[in-house]
Amino acid sequence: MFDTNLAAVYPDLSQALRTGLRVLHFVGLVLGLGSATLLDVFLFRSRRQPVTAGLAELAETAGSLVSAGLAVLWATGLGFLFYYAAFDPPRLENPKVWAKVAIVLVLSINGIFIHAVALPQLRASVGRVFLSSLSPVRQHLFLSIGMVSAVSWYGAMLLGAVPQLNFVVPAQMILALYGLVLFCGVCVASMLVTPPHDKDLPISGQTNAPL
């Protein structure tokens, strides 16, 4: 077990580690949140506009940046847990910390779906309108993936930006509210589904890729 007085014994080390973790954590959040927002915009725009090769490449680049942001969040998040264990053990009892860990876990699972399903489908749809060429079920799936991404990234950002929640709101309440917002987002996604169009006009000089 770590010595609970380490922060008092090594105050300079404690401060340096905390500052470094905060900066890197902020970098990961900005990188992931900004790239995820761009990716969601690309997905939303593809509802009515044909997908170009350039748009598909931008979406894939944004997806890679989201993964990089998530990796930094996980690394710094685990770093904070070890930091708390070594220098500030009471912080491990903060419900907000564990609620944020759960939300980042959801982000990671959703990111797997984005890379395994959404981005390959977007790349295969170059030359045609992406979502409107799919079945309503698949449209809802991809729109829901975007909603989960947006709600989760902004939820994680808000948790980090509101220290007033520390040791005040139970993790169950935070996650219940998060789940409610997710549910509302999925319901909104169902409202954005449009009737499928089998014949989308290809972009000049390009051929429709099979779905």
C-alpha cells in the first residue's frame, strides 16, 4: 500500500505529476472531442450529400485522431488513478471519477464500432449518398453510433469541467442521467431515418461501390 503522506514528503514531485497529467489529459480530451465532432458532422452531412473520396479520407483521419485521443485519455486516466493511490487516496472515493471511467469505456466500445462498421461502410459508399442508400435499420445504427459518440464525449468533458460534482453526486445518478441522455439521442436518431433510395446518382467520374 502506498504511503498516504507521499504528497507531503515529495510536494514538488506531486505537483509536477499532477500538472503533467492534467495537461496530457486535456490534450487527449481536446483531440478526441474535436475529431469526434468532425466525424459526427461528416456522418450527418452524408445523409443527403454524396460521399466523395476526400470526405471519406477526412472521416478516416478524424477516426484515427479520435482513437489517439482515447488512448491519451486512458493513459492519463490510469495515471490519475495511480497518482491518487500514491499521493491522494481519498480522491479514489470520488464517485465522479468512476462515472467518467464508465463513460470513457462506452466511448471505447463505440469507437470499435466506428472503425469496424461505420468507416468501412462510408468508404464503400463513395459516389453515392451514404445513409439514404441504406436500410432504415442500418441508418438508425449509424446515426445512433454518432449520437453515442457526441453524448459521451461532451459528457466526459462536462464531468471534467465541473469540479462542483466532486464527492457530491453519486456515480449511479451521473450514469443514470447519462443513460437518459443517450436514450433521448437514440430516439432523435430514429427520427432522422429517411426512406432508402436504391438509385443514388454517382459523382462524375466515379462509380458506385457495392454496399
